[in-house]
Amino acid sequence: MPSLIANQNKKVAETRLSKAYNVMTNAIRLSENDNGMMKDWPNGANMNVNEFWTTYLRPYFNGARLCETCATCGYPSSCTNTTFSNKWAGEGMWGLQTSSTRLLFQLNDGTVIFFPRNTQNASGAPVYVSDLFIDINGPKNPNEAGRDVFHFMRDYENGTITAFEGKCKDNVKYCAYEIMSNGWKIPDDYPYRL
């Protein structure tokens, strides 16, 4: 029985991740048709979050909604603390809260997509980031990188979403790559329990 449940959980995760990725890439293509190439869209410090959402994203997702805070998307109010952030996105990565440097939105199936906009360097200057996180089951547990939260990056130059290449056992940011490069199937030696 436990192996049947594990196999079912793997299939659900594979399907949801593949679907979320395809929905995201299709939305980008549709938006490019109306708004020009992604490489010319505002980014980093030049991105007004509400304007970006209204112009470049919302019209291309059926029923998606912007989350003003992580709690608006159903996450616990503790989602802004370091413990939650480290579990959700990996050690030293992004907090979930939406602010002037972040864009968090929820699809109609509950999937949450998180665009960090920019961060700051040691001098306080804005630094553009291309990261993108997909939480395949939104606020439902485990809310953990490599299990239901997957790390991608936006390739603005080519108008695509890609995964960071590497081994999932070395760093959770590579887990999406392992699944994508295995035909959207979770490998047998995958290091995280689903």
C-alpha cells in the first residue's frame, strides 16, 4: 500500500508540474503576441509590479489572481519568516511575501507562481533576478522545495522558462531540471519523498 501511495503522489506531482510549466510558457507566448518579445518587457527595478501583472500576465491566465500578500493566496501568516522561506524555496533563497520587489499570483487550479522582481546588492543598488518558482499545489503542505515547490528561471532573451541544470541531490534548485530532462517523470533515485 505505501508504494501505491508513493507512486500516485509521484504521478500527481509530475502532471501538475508539467501542466504549470506549459500554462506559464503558453501565457508568455500569448503575451508576446500582444506585447512584443519578453526581452523588451520591463524587468528588475524598471518593473512596476501591478502594471506588469495587468499588462503582461493577467490577461493570459484564465482566472488567475494577484496575491497582495502570501496569506491572500492561503499560506500561513508565518510565511514571511526565515524558517518557512528556507523550506519553501531552499536555504538562503526568497521569502514568499509580495512587496515592491515580488510578484505572487495564483492560478485557478491553486498553483502559485512567484516572480521575484529584484533584490539589492551589498551597496543597496537593485539587482535584477530571473528566478521563478512554481508551487504546484499552492498553500497545501508540504510547501517544500523539491517536493511541491520548483525553481525555474526566465530567459528573457529567448522568451522561455528554463530550469537550472544540475543534480537535485546537490541543490533543490536543480530538482525541476531533473524532472524536465527525464520527460517530466520523477527519476527513481529522486532524493525527496513526494
